[in-house]
Amino acid sequence: MYRLFALIAAIGALFVGAMQLSAAADTAGWTTYDEAEFMMAQKKGKTIVVDVYADWCPTCRAQAPILEELRTEKQSGNVLFVKVNFDKEKAFLRAHRIPRQSTVLVFKGMDEAARTIAQTNRTALRGAVLGAL
């Protein structure tokens, strides 16, 4: 009986570890929002793609592979990709009038060039982001 419990505990630990690795991989290559860094990038005229997400949001999970695909493409090489946590970055949400998670913004320096909300259609989301780059 003890071996069964030990096996179940080991499987549970592996599952939790795999989930943590998966979450880390989802944000690899992205910059976590930092107000000072964001403002500096804007002042430098950098193009910035912002993903306003929540860990619990199924729409955000549907958008993630599409946004990651865009991030890794060649034409996105000089673009800063930033993750903004909907549950933590309330000042950013107020400043940019963001009512909900699953909002994707593109900035060209200080100017907002594109905004999509809850868009999970691959073609439409790619078109909105690429059109603003």
C-alpha cells in the first residue's frame, strides 16, 4: 500500500513540474511588463506588441500560440513583445483603457497602432498585428 501512495505522489510531483515548465515556456522570449522599461522603449520609438493576459483565461490560452508564432517570425525581429498580467498590472490597464484580458495592442513608439480584444481567429489576429508592424 505504501508503494502505491509513493507512486501516486511521484506522478503528482512530475505533473506539477511539467505544468510549471509549460508555463515558463509560454513566456520564454517575452518581456514581462515593467513600467520603466516599457516607457523607455516607447520613447525610443520601438514597436511593441503587448499581450494582456490572465493565467485563468481560455481565450488568452487560444491566442498564445498565434502570438508566439508571430514573435518567432523573421519580420518580428526588431519588435519588443511584452506580457502584461491582467490581474496584477492595474495601472497599465487604466492608462490604456483596457477593460478585459485577451487584449492585444501594438504600439509604434508612444502611439497605439492596433488593438484587438478576444480575437482567436488566427488570420484576423495575425493580420491585426502584422498590419501594425
